Amino acid sequence: MSLITCKGLSFAYDGVTVVHNLNFKVEPGDYLCIVGENGAGKSTLVKGLLQLKSPSQGSITYGEGLTASQIGYLPQQTQVQRDFPASVREVVLSGCLGNGGFHPFYTKKDREKAEKNMEALEITDLKDRCYRDLSGGQQQRVLLARALCATQKLLLLDEPASGLDPVVTKSLYELVERINARMGITVIMVSHDMAAALAYSSHVLHMGSDRQLFFGTSENYRRSSAYHSFMGSKNAARIWRHENAPVRRRREERAPEAAAPEQGAAIRTAQEAYRKEQTDRDAADT
Amino acid sequence: MQLILEMFSYPFMVRAILVGILIALCAALLGVTLVLKRYSMIGDGLSHVGFGALAIASALNLAPLRVAIPVVVLAAFGLLRLGETSKIKGDAAIALISSGALAIGVTVISMTTGMNTDVYNYLFGSILSMSREDVILTTAAAAVVLGLFAVFYHRIFAVTFDETFARATGTRTGFYNSLIAVLTALVIVIGMRMMGSLLISSLIVFPAMSAMRLCRTYRSVILHAAVISVSCLVVGLTISYLYATPTGASIVLCNLAVFLVYLILERITRPSSR
Ligand SMILES: Nc1ncnc2c1ncn2[C@@H]1O[C@H](COP(=O)(O)OP(=O)(O)O)[C@@H](O)[C@H]1O
Ligand SMILES: [Mg+2]
């Protein structure tokens, strides 16, 4: 049975439909990338999959006995109050709360899991620091470690690379790939980084502003018209060659900074808009 | 010194101190949660509802706590629901409810007993107001609050820090929000007799605010707030006994002094902060 089945799925805010008629399935062990322009409703879909928002139409069916407590989640934006006192360790450990039955206190296993994830994300030396004193990228890694602690069957990441530098981004993608490949955990990731999305994912869901543009394997996506028009027709042939280069080489080139000049106009504007949003937010924060 | 020793020879003072310590402890623990959840105003609203309930209880000659506890718990649920779903702004709703309850309380009192010392005590608190039954009920309620808080400590943290994440990953946030509301209602009611309904919410807010000046982790804020709260209570009670000042006000003044000191310390230790 599929882990998640979506049929005719739509979401609306105040009667305005923002996600239109999605049909797709996620099998156990899949690595699904969700792509689309800003405002296509990717984050809304993620919230729907987490049952934080109910569909306006259609249905989501969960299989394999999937429950919320087996899901790890990295939100696109986390509004933590500026004066909230919490250490990195406290935040990361809080991801373990759903794991197996009700324990009032953290078990030894929880602590080990937290340690392991903090190490993987290179934040072990920050663990006694206050969360709110960290930089944006450090905070992102803390929340990722928390998401990993919560993950048992499914990991949902909404633009996990935002605010991370290329080196950390690369190790993040590799970590997620390991989690997917070695531990058999299903991954659903919203991503702006098309090159990385295609290199790691097994499936792609491409959301348009008024309909679903593509759902299928990453291989088929690379040949699809949805991909080509998204990347800008001019560069498409070149990107196609680039993406089809031997895997090893591609992975070395995959740092987002290196891939940027290759990318078409559409994604570049999207990225610029996104970065601006980020810097605006950072500016507003300080 | 002599006077302080003498203070402990009065059973009502010993009772007041023991019960007071329990109340201060509960108030500090929940206070951190309420302040961080931006629920401080709910505490204030509930204390006025508590006053209304006490007034009605005394008009009907019922045991005050037995009436006040259920009424305030219900009001806590109501306020929480309002904050989540209503079209009325949460803070406006609280203002409506708290002034409404105060008006009802005052009207009931003026129609029955009139403005006497009882009413004064309801508003400003008194150490003498604790009956034997009050002491037992208060101790039981405090034990419930402390026990539940300890058992759900990590979940309360998770729900306070990032409710969306907690809900997405299978924590029943609705349950924990209700739990926080019920515990707050209990603390308000049991603290009201001693602190007065006008001042009880400051017992909840001050220790948390002071601790947050200096502490950077959740656990240290909780522990620090508990220590501040209990110390201020003991000092405040002693002052109240020695100088016959209103109990609640003395305790609040101690808390205010601590807060100001911490504020200055914060400025000194991190001058560049923000
Ligand atoms: N809480 C909300 N209330 C109303 N509209 C919203 C809300 N959140 C998102 N939207 C709208 O829904 C659309 C999709 O948003 P979102 O899911 O965040 O897109 P994406 O993640 O793909 O950039 C946008 O047009 C956005 O303005
Ligand atoms: Mg988004």
C-alpha cells in the first residue's frame, strides 16, 4: 500500500483556491521533490500533508499505519519569539517527544539520537547556546536536527537549504540522501534548487499556479515539457546535457552557487525574489 | 530577629507561609509558560472572573473556593477558545470578560454584604483569610498543578516553543493548551485569597519576566523563576507581618524590586543586546 495517496486534492484560503487538483502517490522509500514557482502552494501542500490544514476538495489517504508522530518536519518559516529562552539541546530534544509511547522524560535513546543528529549537522559545540542568539543558518540546522529526531518513517522538508551556505547545503543533501537510502525513510522535500532536486530525488511533483504540471519519476521529469519550460527553453538543452552527465561528475558540480549561471531565467527570478524575501526578513529581525 | 521567631509561633503565619510557598512555586512555573505563550492577559482576566465568583459565593454563603474553582476553569477554557477562533480580538475579549466579571462581583457585594473587610481582602489579599478548608483545598490543588507540570514539562515546552511543529509531529497540542488553561485557572484561584484578585496575576508574570532577563535556557528560566518567586513570597510575607502592610502588595513590591535589579544586571552584562 502507498504511504500517501492524494486524489483530486485542493486547498483554499478564505475560499480562494491556491492548490488545484493534485493527484499523486508516495510509496515507502520514495524521495519526492516538490517544485514550482513561488506562491504555487508548495508550503500549503506540505501543511496539508501534515494535517495542519484541511483540503477544500479531494482526499489524502495515509497507508502503512503512518501516524503524525512518525513524521519529522522542517517548516519553511518558524516564528519563534525573539525572547524565547531555549538551548539548542532543548530544541533538538523536543523532536524526540513523539517517539514511542508516552515517557514524561527523555530516554537514553532520545538523548543519543539527539547527540547523533547534532553531530551530523555540526552543531554539537552549540548545544548549550541559546537558540535565539544563533545566526539564521545555525538556527536552520538546529531545526533540521529536531526534524531528524522526530523522523521515524517520513521526513518533510520545506526548503531546507534556505539560509545555509553551499558547503552545509551539500552536506545536508548528502545526509538526507543517506537517511533515505540507508534507513529507508521516505523523504518529501520542497526545493528551489532544481539541480539538487533532480540529482537526489526519485520522484518529482511540479505544481503550477493553476494545476499540477507534472508528477512522475525524476528521469521522466527531465524529459518533460514542464521541466523544460520551467527552466527556460533557451538553457534547457544545455541543462539537459548537464543533468545527464555521469552521476559522479554531476554531484561534484552540484553546489548551488556553481549551478546558478546554468539555470534559466524563470528559476533565477524566483531565486532572487526568494533571497530578497529572506534578506528583508533578516533585516526586519534585527 | 525576635519578631521573626515570634512570627513562626502563630499557627496562621506558619500556615500562610507553607501555603504561600506552594502558590508561589505554581505561579512561577506556569508564569513562564503564560508569558512565553503571550497569555499573560488571560491570567489577569481570570483573576477578575475569580473575584466575581468569590463575591457570588459569599453572597450565597457557599465555600468560596468550591465555587471559584469550577467557574474560573470554565472561564479559562472560554478565553482560550476565544483566542484561537473568535473574530473578536483576543485582548478585547479578555477586557470585556474581566471588567464584566468585576462589575458583577461589585454589584452582588453591594446588594448583599456591602463593602466590608471581606471584600477588601478579596481584592488585595490577606494572610488571615485562609480557613482550614482553604488550606487543604489549596494544598491539594497545588499538588495537582506541580505534579502535572512535572509530568508534562517537556511537552509543555514543545507546545510553547513551536506549536505548529508539535502538532505536525503528533503532539496533541489542543490537550496541552487546555491543560495549561486549567492549571492557570487553579493557580489563580488558590493564589487569589492570599494575593488578592487585583494582584495575583503579577505573581505569575513577575518571576518569569525577571528570570528571562538573565537566563538563556528554558530549564534555567523555570528554576530561576521558582527561586525568585518563593524568596519574594517569604520576604513579602515577613514585611507584611512586621509592618502590617497588605500581603499581596508587599509580595508584589518585592517582585518588582527583583525585576528592576535584574533589568539593570541585564543592561550591565549584555549592554549591546538589541
Ligand atoms: N495563511 C494564509 N492565508 C491566506 N493566504 C495564504 C496563506 N498562506 C499562503 N497563502 C497564499 O497561498 C498561496 C500559496 O502559498 P504557499 O503555499 O506559501 O506557496 P509556496 O510555498 O509554493 O511559495 C500564495 O498565493 C499565498 O499568498
Ligand atoms: Mg513555501
